[in-house]
Amino acid sequence: MSENNAGTEWGGRGTATDAVLALREFHAFDAHGARFLYMVPSAGIFRMDEAGRAILDTLADGPRTAGSVAEALVSRFDERRIAETIAELTEIRAIGDPAAPRDQVPNDLPPADFPLNTMVLNVTNKCNLACTYCYEYGEDKIVDTQYGSQPKFMSEDTAEDSVEFLLAESKHQEVAHLTFFGGETLLNFPVLQKTVAYARRRAAEEGKRIEFSLTTNATLLRPEIIQWLADNRIGVTISIDGPKPVQDGLRVFHNGKGTYDVVLPKIKELLAVHRSRPIGARVTLTQKNLNVLEIFRHLTQEIGFWEVGLAPVTTQDHRDYAITPEGKDGMLRQFEELAGEWLECALRDEHHGFSNVKDTIEEIHKGVSKAYGCGAGLGLMGVATDGEVALCHRFAGSPEHTIGSVTEGVDREKQGRFLVDHHIASKTDCHTCWARPICSGGCYHEAHTHYGSSSHANLHYCTWVRSWTHTCLEIYGALAEKNPKFLERFDA
């Protein structure tokens, strides 16, 4: 047997023949004729040899003594091999004492000096569009950006204070990430320009480097802005939902006019000029636009995006654009088809732009076992236009989810309460789920919208997450068998 996402071979110790053995917690999957185990909660992946597979099959009907297992298999394998394999399976905790407690993620909180990796700067809370489903301005908004007290635009001073906050909170890390967000980010383009220049200078003085990115709806792209983005190596993600009928159905101006004809030439100019970093598209899927394959092919093959990420809309179930259970099933089937295409490209060492599968494969390869649904409030924080620091950009401006300010720093007591409440150990619904190492309850904003609490597990997506994770595990196993060198790109 071998551990794939650690790349090591190992042996084991002997096990008493009267020791009672039972299956412990793992998720088995097959790829190209090989059987793999995804261990829970460690997230290690092990490839089973014939003896290991036979022992697991023997224990599938219930606990047995080690001697009984050996007796059942002695006609197929010699006793030494059976004993060694039992010891190895016990060592990785695939089998063991049936009375032993279930392994859980230890309730160990991150250290107080955990570094900030990514800061999302909400440089404006205004937008020139009126997208029906928008979490920031639509029916499910949690902050009153229209009549609230926060400034509509972040000032240059607050942006500079935010840079100082990032440099300080990123601690010993040589590279930090700053993402500009909105509202529509480019409505505050002058502050973007000045902030990038300031951040580059200050980072150099501190012996660091800051990488920049932004998200935009593309309506305000102009030749001079595009050239600035290219010259400054700004990573760009375009929010776009697909072909003209899809885009114009929900992503509209305040007068109801569709945006597709406005953004298409601007996006094509961006793709032609900005070659310093790949340009990606971010799609929001709703019940009204679930032709995933058509959307993906239009954005990659017809428009030319390097990669496309698709995410279901965050909203309550009674909205007419909320995705129904049947819609989620159809979405999953199309995701799986695209994942199959991604695999075929990967086996040929070719690029495929479906970022959803790439991101999951990277987490699997790195053996990620999450204590939290994401890095919000820890390695990632969002800054509102007034400099208040929130868990992430989706909570920017929400007093309930504010954990400090860029001038006063992080309120460690408030952050500590958040880390306790949102730890996987506090989400009892997740404790029996094999996919918890890679999910850990999911998005906090999704949970807040759906259940009224950011600490609630996203139970409405459990089946979907398990199915998708299983698909990605199969892809990972296939690559491990047929093109393991491809996986090396995820080592960094």
C-alpha cells in the first residue's frame, strides 16, 4: 500500500490474533481499477493492494478477530503478508478496535499570531448594476448600503491604513494578497491606482511583496484602465453569467437594460491586451440559468476566458431564482461532465478551464483537513469602506460580523469567540460526514443567509458536496494511476 498525497511507502507492526478488528472511518473510491481510501479526518489517501482490499472486504460484514480474518484469507495470501497488511491498515486507522471512539478534528484553535494572507478591500459599496440575485443589494442583503452610515467610497487614507494593516497582520510572510472589491470596484478607480502604488512602495520597504487582484462586472473597462491592469499585473476576475439571454436576464443596469452587449467588446479588449496574468470568469448559477455546459463553453471557447468558476446563488429557498433540489441534481451532472473533460485534458497534460475541479483537486492533493469552512476571519478578512474589518468581503459593513478596524487592529477576544463558534468541533451535524475534512460546514455567508447564523453547517448542500467530492477523488485517483506527474503542479 502507498499514501498518494504524501508520496511515501511505509510498513507496520504485528497485531495479536485475538484482537477484534472493525472498519473505521474512511471513504473508499475506485479509479482505473485501483481501490483508494480517503481517510477521515486526516484527509490522507492510500492506494490498496490486493491484500489490503481483501481484508477490508472481509470486515465489511462486521467486526472479526485478526485470526479470523487471516483464516478467511490464508488461501489467497501467506500469513506474514496478511499480518503485515493488518498492521498497516491499523496504523493508518482504516481498521481497529470497534469500541474505540470516532476520530474527530481536535478542538485546537489557531495561534494568536496566525498571519493574514488575503485582504479584500471593499473600495465602494455602490454598483452601477441591479442584478436580481445580488447578496449585497438584493433581497437577502445584510447591510443597508443605500441608506446606511458608511461612506459610499473608500478614501485614499483608509486604503493606505488598510495596506498598513495587511503588512502588519501578514506577519512573517514574504507575500501578501490584496483583492479590490465592491460594489463595482472600478467606480473607485483613482483609489485603486494610488493604493497599488502605495502598497508596492511600502511592501518593498518592509521586505515583502503584495500581489493584487480585483473583481469587476466589466461595464467600466476602458482602454486606459485595461492598460493599467496589464502594466501592473493585476489579476482580474469578471463577473459574467453566460451568453446574452442568460446575462441579460439577471445582470442588468438600474433601468433594466441588459449588459451583455456593453461588456462583450470590453472583455475581448481586456483579453487581447492583458497578457501578464490569466483572466477568469465567475458565474452565479440560478434556477433561471442552469445550462452549465452552454455557459462554460460560451465563456471559454467563444469569448476566450482562461478559466471559469461557477457557484450556485446564495439565497433563501423561496426566491424564484433559488435552485431547486432537481436543479441541483442537474447542475451536479453537468459539473461531473465537465470534470470528466478536465480529467481527459489532464491526462494529456493539457489545460482545461474548469476551475471548480482544479481547486478541489489541489486541496485533495495537499491533504487539506479543514477545521473551518474557509479562511474568513483568520487568513482572509474583508475591509468595509470605513475601514472596519469583517470576517470577509461578504460581511463587510455588518456590525455582527465585524472583528476590528484597520486603525485599531483585530479585536482578538471577538475573533477568538468566532473561531470557537465556527470550528468543526462545534458543528455536530458534520461529525459523521466523511467529507468534513474538505467541507467543514461550508460558507459562513451561505449559512447566515439560509439559517440566520454564520456558524450553522450548510446542511442543504450536504449531498451535493459529498457527490462532488467523490467525483474529484475519482479524478485524483485516475491521475495518480495514469499521470502522477501532473499532480506535481499542486505541490507549491
